[in-house]
Amino acid sequence: MKEKRSAAQPLFIFSQPRSGSTLLQKILATSDDIATVSEPWLMLPLFSYDERMLMCSAYSVKGYRKAVRDILGSLPCGEDDLFAASRAYGEHLYGLLAGEGRYFLDKTPRYHIISSHLMRTFPEAKCIFLWRNPLSVMASISRTWKKGRWTFAGYEIDLYEGFASLIESYEGNQERVLALQYEDLVADPNRWLGKIQTFLDLPEGSFKHELFGAVDLGGKMGDSTGAKEYQNTLSEDSTARWKQAFRSRYRKKMGAEYLQWIGAERLETMGYSLDELMEQLTAVPATGLGVMDYLAHHRGKLKDRSQSRLSKAIDRYRGNGGKAVRLN
């Protein structure tokens, strides 16, 4: 039996993890025009032939990439044909998932590393870039996924490569995207949801943000932490919560180094000020040196190096770029 498929337009939220993307996804899902599921992850494998993608697999990645490069050389339009095939794949599955929805919203945080690929694959897609204070992102990763321990094992790609990819994609496509800060969204949801309505050409009153807590995205992926904290009420309390995580000298040192790595220019692109964030971080009182934080961080790095075949590639990538400050 033939499956019913709509001609839904792809809609993407691009952000780092722990930036409020699930909150925004749930609010947008209150519109009858937007269909979504938890986190599809559907498009990630399609672009692993790109050598800028850091990956490992049960098969030879080197051999796979060599084979795909051979195929690209045989296709009439080369890589453009591969992007066209990727678009057909995505549109087919999004259409099946969308039902009667006008848009299908794909919110997959790790899409930050393929954001430019997706924007090339779907030139007519609507894309929302959601920024959050980088110190809040660090603090939330520690609190949510590491039970408060100061280690980012398994998530440095989100802080570094993914972040850099987001900035690059945004700067090259500002005319076709909408960008907003998490802090602004929770402070004045009506204003920013109005902007999103206009961006998506939806009728006034499409979003009922007071009902987002009742939205069930289903699936095993996604963030349940934020949903439990917010229920049906948006709150600015989370915007300053990061300060509770930076209570040792070592944590403050790492926070400062991360901000310096991002740099004033990229922070300004996001709508933040390096000087203001550094001033706020400096003002947080430190209650100790953070010896346990130092040990947790370095244990995490050792674990990453012992378990991941990507570690050398990551170090080489960051070292050759000359942009990363190693967090020792």
C-alpha cells in the first residue's frame, strides 16, 4: 500500500545542545501548521564522506570516503547530484512524518556539524538559529549530563567544532535565516514568537506557548530535563543559573578560556559581548581552587582518548586551525 506523503517544507532549528532548542521545538509544535518528532537524526550519515566530518565506524571510513569520491567523479554534476539525492531522501521522509503539516520541524542538536550541508541540500528550508550564553551551555552540560561533575567528555565536539560550524553557516546565510537568543525568548516570548510567525508566514496566534508543556514529542531522544523544569511556564530563572556552576577557580579559568576561544567577533555575531560575559564571570565568587574539577576534567579527557579513535583527528583539527585554546 502506498504511503500518504505531504509536500511539507523542512524547518530546522540549529543550535548547540543545552541551548533551549527542545523548549522552542515544543512551542512551535503548538501550531497546527508544524509537525515534528523528538530528534530525527536522519540526515547526519549522508554527509560523512566529507573529510571535515570527524567520525569512526565498523567499516573503513578512509575507504568509504575514497569510494564516494570516485562516484562523485563519475556523476554528471558531481557533488550537486549527491545533494539532490539527499534532498529527495529528506523530503520523502519529512513528508511522511509531517502528515497534514505545512512544515516538518527537524530539531537535531548535532546538526550543528552539518548545518551548511543542510542549507545547501534544502535551499528553500526555513532555518532558525538559537543562541545561548556559552557559559550557560557549559554549565548545563555539566549539570544535566555529568551530574554536576566538571567534565565534557563526549561533548567537546558541541563546544568546539559544532559551534564553529554554526557560526560559519549563519554568517554565510544571514539573509535567509532567523536568529534569536534563548535569553530573549524566555524574557519576551510573545515578541519573538511573533517574529517567528512572520518568518514562517503563519497567521497571528499560531503559537500557544502557554500549552507547550502538554506537547508530547515521543521517541527516546530529546531533552526531558527542560520540560520538567518549565511545565507550562516560561521563566528567566535559568538565564543566570550558570553562575552556580562556576564556583571554583578552575571552572572560572575554563570558562574564561572558552570565551576567549570563541572571541569577541563570534560572540558579537551571536548578540553577546565578550567584555560583559568576562565581567560577569569574574564577579562570581570562587569557593576553592577546584582540585576535584581539575581531576574530573582530565579523567574525562583520558577516557575520551582511550575510547575514541577520533581524539587524534580532533586535536589535529583544532591545532591546525590555530583557534583552540586547550583546556589543561
